[in-house]
Amino acid sequence: MPHHKFIVCIYTQPLSSGIVSWQSPSNIALVKYWGKYGEQMPMNPSISFTLKNCDTKTSLSFEKLAFVKASGHRGFDFEVYLEGKREVSFEPKIQKFFERVEVYLPFLKDYKFKIETSNSFPHSSGIASSASGMSALALCLMDMERQMQPDITEEYFVEKASFLSRLGSGSACRSVEGPLIVWGEHPEVEGSSNLFGTKYPFEVHQNFQNYQDTILLVDKGEKQVSSTLGHDLMLDHPFAEQRFRQAKENLSKLIPVLKEGNLSEFIKIVESEALSLHAMMLTSRPYFILMKPNTLEIINAIWKFREETGSKVCFTLDAGANVHVLYPEIEKETALQFIKNELSQFCKNGEFIVDEVGLGASKIQN
């Protein structure tokens, strides 16, 4: 069912051609979303740190078609380029995205598009680029809509951009803003929604300002089981209901933790969430494993380091083998030394990416 709030009935300022560009970051969930229903709706709420350095830059060139065929006899006209090269393999995903959002962006079939995209991280690094990529594209399309309908408010622009991003990739709705974004309805978070991400509304202690995330590239290949399939397997998972309840409870527990700056409790919740996510994979039908032996080596090394030094370094995992090492800014020097000296040996070619929490997407001036 279309969400009529996001349907613009008339555009007052027609566009003939142009180019818009946006830069949008990836994000890392602290409370994980795993399992969806309907059209990209989450079975449980999640909360994420928006990242700063891992981002996608997307330029959308558009030209009004001189002749538009009768409705029902025309398709979407677009090409996708990655790092300057035509990437036909990306185009089915964009086709599906356009099909989902056409009701909200009725101008899509009136234009020929060229989508040019590049990532600040290596494409085959094992870091999911769908969140940053789909949110950047959604923002470009919203930029077009705002030019055609200048009355659109900033609040509406951001909300609809997140809503559209979700229809391309669920977690992409958490990349539009920062530094902490909630996606999914939660009784304690006013304004939270399954339709789009919302800024975390509560007080956040200084301990969590400029939080650091160093991403250890354990495996740079394509996952043997896609996230889409993994989400689908939650529909009849034997532990699904317990998992959804656990996620809601963990988000509730995080609220006082973030307010009080309790790093020890933060670690317990975040690491438990990461392991619970992978436990769902291990116990789904069919079951599968995305962690690699070096993922476990890193986790054990972090636990040992924390026990020996009293450090507040911790880990989280996405749906893959790579490890996000999280730590407060005050520990940056010692944490990076630990990563270089002890953890980098478990990374593919010793590679890791130093990142931190950021504020969300930004427009690029052409």
C-alpha cells in the first residue's frame, strides 16, 4: 500500500536536464536488524552509528526524454557506472529499486539517467556498499524532486530520502543522517518508524562522542549467502520471536547506557548483539556460517587485550566475516597500536580501514 505522505501530486518547476551529486556514508548497527517483512520492513528495531570515512559518491545525470511513450509501454532508461566503467551487473538492482519507488517519484520514466558512483573503500573489500550506495542515489533523486517542487521542507526531504533508501536496501535508511539513527518502531523512542530512520532523540554522554570504528578486512570475497536470503530465513526461524524480543530489550538497555556513558555495559550489549546475529545464521534452516577462522582469532585477541589492560575496545560484526573494532576517542592511539601490532595479521593482506562516527550524507556541488 503506497504511503501517501510521500506522493507529490504535481511538480511546479519542470526540469529538462542536469546533474546532482551526493555523498552518503555506510553505517554500523549496534542493535542488529535481521529479518524483514512486506516491502523492506524490519521485524525488529535497530540502532546504528553512522560512519564518516566509508562512503559512496554518486552523480546522477538526467535528460528529459524527447518522446515519452504511452503509459504501460515504456521502461526505465538508465545506465550505471562504477569508478568510470559501465557496471551492467548493478542494473537489475537499480531496476528493482526504480520499480518500488516509481509511485513516489512519478517522473522516473520521463528521463534518461546516467548513474556514476564510486566508493571511498575498495569495492571488493567485503564492506557492504548497499547502504551508502542506495542512500546516495535516493538523495540524488530527492534533489531532483526538490528542484521540481521547491515547497518541499527540509524535514520532508530527509524523511522521504530515508524512506526511499529503505526500498533500495533496508539499512540504507540509517545512512542519511547521523550520528546515531534508530530504524524500526520502539515504544520508548518517540517518532521511531518502520518506514524510515530517525535521529536518536536522547542524551548521549561525552564518552560516545567521536566514537571510533576500525574495520578489519578479514575476507574480501563475496558472501556465500546474501543478506537478502539471510533475512528471508528468519521468517520460519525457530528462535525468531526470542531474537526480535532480545533486540527490542537491548535497545531499551542502551538508552541509559548512552546517557550515562557506561562503556562496560555498552560492550556487553554490542558484542552480544553481534554474536546473536551470527547465532541466527548458525541455527537457521538451512544453516550457514559467515564468520571465518580469523574472525574468531580477532574476537579472542580483543577479549584478551581487554582483560589484560582494562581497555574499553570491543567488536561488532555485520553479516560477514569482517570485524568492526569500536573504541572511545580517548583510546585511539593505544587501540590503533594494538590493531597494527596484533590484529592486522588476521586481515587479508594486513588491511584495515580507520573510521569514526559521522553526521550523515552531504550534497556535492557540481
